Amino acid sequence: MKNTKTKSAQNGTRTNGTTSKQEKPDSEQAQGLRDLFEDELKDIYWAEKELTKAIPKMIKNASDDQLKEALTGHLEETKNQVVRLEEVFASIDVKAQAKKCEAMAGLVKEAGEIMEATEKGVVRDAGIILAGQKIEHYEIATYGTLASFAKILGETEAASLLEETLEEEKEADEKLSEISDSINVEAANEEEEEEEEDTETPVKTKRKK
């Protein structure tokens, strides 16, 4: 016996006249993900460009040579990451445009506030590392997700470029962690020394009559 499904049933309408719920077509779902992908690319593009202005301020405020070297190296990486994002845009045939990233704007502002609130030295260095790692963690989360989106959307070139930046961000974060081991100890010791100086009572000498 032949299958006698009616045309209306195939289109999602039941024979009794009621309409059944249709699933959203995959093509529409993919388009929604692509829109999100492109929007977030504009977001991180703005973020990286903003960091090329923020990192030099962190270098200027840092005291530790290792920290300065790490930040200087990552500044060059960040400049390259801006160019790489432009390659990502080109690979998906979308014009490279920046859209203000409120999250990065907040992180950069916080970094500035930390530097203003601390004296130059190991404590400020510890604060710079804290701010820097917050930024790195945001970037790691962003690039990891964008690379995943690119793979799902079949944008293999974009995925490869994004994963390259992801690895650089992970390495930068690890380097800051290594530097923080000694910086944090120095900062803690400095605070203890200051507390000891504050609690010491000055010895009074008797005046000769």
C-alpha cells in the first residue's frame, strides 16, 4: 500500500486543520550563529586595538624587568593579532569593523585604577599582573568560543587563525603566572617590613642637664 500523506501534512498541517509546530530550519540556525560570530569578531577586534594603547601604559608603570619584557613581547603579539583578525574577516568575506567591547573597556579601566591606587614597585607589579591575567582570561574564553563557532560554520581558515591567537593568549597567561610567583612573595614581604617599621617604638634618649 502506498504512503498517502497529503501535501498539507508534509508542510506541517494536520488533516484535522490544526497546525503542528515546525522545527527551525538548520539554515536559519546557522545564519543566527554566523551573525553572532561576526558580531563577536567585531567586539574582539576593538578589544585588541584598545590593548595596543593600554599595554604601553602597563609597561611604563611596571618595575620588574621580567614583567616589562613579558608585556613588551605581548604588545608585539597583540599588534600581530589585530592583523590576524583582519585576515579572519577577509577569509569570511566580511569588512573588518570594530565594535566597542564593553567588557574589555571595563578591564582596561580597572587596570588603570589599580596602577593609580598603588605606589611604583612590587605591589603595583602584582596589580599589573592581576589586571593582565584578567584580560588574558577574557581573551582565552573569547578566542576559544570563536574558533569553535568557525569550525561549526565550516570556516576552517578562520578557525585556524583564531586558534593561533588562542595559543598565544594561553602562553602569555602562563608567563604572567610564572612571574607572579616571585612578585607576590616580594610584595608580601615588603608589606610585612612596613608593618614592622610602624610598630617599632622610637628609643628616647635623656637630655643632659
